[in-house]
Amino acid sequence: MIRRTIRLLWRGAVIGFLTYAFFFTRLGDRTPFQHMMRVISTQEAQELGYEVGVATKKITKRVGAQVYDATQPPEVDAGASQVPEKVADQFQGVTGHAYRREQHIEAARAEQAR
């Protein structure tokens, strides 16, 4: 608890010092904040900001479309829900119970890892 408080106070002091230096310390005729504002107001910086905005919108749309596609339920379930129970029971002997197979697979992996 005390260590957390000390860390919080230390971080606050560092952030306060950096804020003071950024807004009130002069570098030549201007503060770092004033220099930054002058650079941001240039035509090149404005163009860069516009291009970054356009690229961000494109990426956002692409990621949004991928998330939308990934969250949609499948249109067709490949007929798995339409397989009659008699047919599914016939395949039980071929495929076996999934949990028993999983135990065998995990044992084989552990043995190979040795």
C-alpha cells in the first residue's frame, strides 16, 4: 500500500515536471508547446494528418468487415444437423468417442515430447 502510494506520487511528480517543462520552459523565443503548434499548422503536417485519417478509415472499415464476417453464423451447416440418428450411430464405431481419442492423442504428444 505504501509502495503504491510512493509510486503514484513519483509518477505525479515526473508528469508534473514534464508538463511544466513542455508549457513554460523557453527554447529560444518559444516554448516546446508553441513550437509544436507552429509545426502542426504547416501545410505538410495538415496533408499528413489528412492522409493518416483516410488510411485509418480504410483500416477501420476492413477490420470491421472482417469482424462482422467472423461473427456471422454459418449459412449452411454442411448437413450435419440433417444426418439421421441411425447413420450417426453407424459412424460411432469408426470415429470412436471424441474424449477417448483426445486422451490417446494427448498421451502420444506427451510421449513424443520426451
